[in-house]
Amino acid sequence: MSSRTLLLGAAALLAVTISAGSAQAYTVVEINGFHTACLAGDRDACARRETVIHDPANEVEWRRTHPEWYR
């Protein structure tokens, strides 16, 4: 393996790790804001909300505590 291949692989792994961590960093207040904005027609807020609430690490708990997000 060349050093370039290793560097590209490490960069891709870091990008995936950062994006996965950022999905879990949202607070309930922020997600409620996305939900409210989504209901008002903000498509970007809808996309963010969907990405965050369908995170497998948290989805079961959020479905139990916030069923309104999943309607």
C-alpha cells in the first residue's frame, strides 16, 4: 500500500466518524426545533431531523419518548 492510499483511507474513516458523532450531538431542544421548522415547511430542517432521529443508536429511545417526531 502506498502512503497516499493509507492517507485517503484514514481521511475517509475520520469523515465517517465525525459525521456519525455529530448526529448524536444534537439536543432534544434542537431536534424539536427541526421538527417545528419541518412542520412549517423548511425542507432542510426535515432532512436534518430525519437524519438525526433515525440514528440507530438512539432511535428506540426517541420513539418511546417523542412519538410525535415519527408521525
